[in-house]
Amino acid sequence: MKSKTRIITSIVAISLSLALLSGCSRIIHRFLKEPIKTYTYTDDYPSLYADELRQIFGDYSISERRDCNIPGETCSCGYHQDEINYYEWTITYTDCCGQTMECILKNSRPLYAQQIGWLEDQLETHIYTQYVDEYYGNELNEEASYCFCFLGDFCNSISSSDDRDQYRFDTTRAYRESIEQEEVTIPLYSTSYSELVSGYPMIFSINLVMGPDTTMTANEFVSISYDMADVLAEDIGDDLNMQVMTCDREHRGMDGFSILRGEYCEEYISNSLESTVFESYVGEYW
């Protein structure tokens, strides 16, 4: 009996010691800050990728080089940022509609990964300037209204109630990583917008907030969002996936709707549209 008691006591003592050591390890890790490393990038991207940039932008202009620095920082909360020194340039070009576009070229990231971001930026600019501005003009609160494009990695919600959430999350991120690694140029200057949208799975999110001095009634403001969406769907085609939200001056939602593959659909809640769009592309992109 005494032997048994000693064994149990030893087991408890060992468990407590391990727990204490584990706790101490976490505390030490928290307060011992990770050393800050310094990364310096000196490649001259405009010269190194001269041919690729012409294929992407056509006749373009480029600014003088800017020397940039991201300072290193670390803290006990777990945040860590290494110091990064790099160059960047502003590229100005014209799209297929004659609109002037701008993007930032950085030598700290692979060119082809940046290209996908430029595509998203161009699509956002085109839809906002050619549709949102055209239909609403000065009636909008410009600071609160926006158009975002999510290309590839648009499944961001994971819930315990849907077993496929994690699968969709992982799959869309893997897809985005794969296209960022493809060494294929996209002619952003000459490709039509219907072609650009049809080339990749994506979702647009548009938020329209009434301006403080708008002359529109709430019904007029909402009605115009449908007129705008009708024309946009006709121009872009069957691969337009979009969610539109209209809000009053106090940013309270007044109306919302979604378009799936060019057609109005019932899914409005963000994660419902995301999952529905994902499932519509099964066998095509993933």
C-alpha cells in the first residue's frame, strides 16, 4: 500500500513539475524578444523585368526610384517585424478603355505575385470610377463607400456548423498562392474587363453610403444600385460575382443583394455568397 502511494505521489509530482516547466517556458518565450533581422533588396526591377513590364502595361511611364524602409519591431505580445530595405516605383499606364491607371512596383516581392494585386486594384478602380461614380456622382459619402475585389482567396469564414468551411478556406488560399507563382504575364493594358473577370474566380464587394448632402431619397438611392448592377452584369458577363450594400447617412443598412455568375441570387450574407461562389467553380478552378 505504501509503495502504491509513493508511486501515485511521484506521478503527481512529475505532472506538476512538467506543468510548471511548461508555464515557465511560455513566460520566458513571451519576454525573450525574437532578434530583429535586416533584409535589403537591391534588384533593379525596371531593368530586370523590362520585357515583362511591357507585356503587362504596354506603353507606360515609371517614376524615379524611391528608397523605402520598414523598421524592425518586436514585442512581448507576439508581434514581430524584421527590418526591410527595398526600392519601389510608381507605374502609370492606360487600360483598354483609355483610363489612366497607377500601380506600385516593389523589388521586395516577386513580380508575378504583385501582378495579381495590380489586377485586383485595376478592377476595383474601373468599377468604382466607371459605374459607382457614374451612377451616384456627388450623392455618395466617398470616405465610406468602396469597391473591393477578392481574387481567388475569398473564403474567409470558418464555422463549426459547416464541415466544408476549412476545406474552402484552405483551397482558395492554395489557389491564390499557385497563381501568384505562375510566370505568366497578364496584359492589363489591353485585355477587356469581361476577359479579366472571366479569367479567375473572384467576388466584388460594393458598399454605397449616402452622402451628407445627397438630394436623393432612400428609395432612389437603393433603386439606382440595381440600375448600376444591371449594366455592370451586362458588361462583365456570366462570371460576375458581386455583393452590393446600400446604407443611409448614419451607415445603417437599407438594402442589399448579390449577383452570382451574372444573375441575381438569394444569397446575401457574405459567407453564404462566398461558399456558393466556391461551389459553383468546383471542377473548374479547384
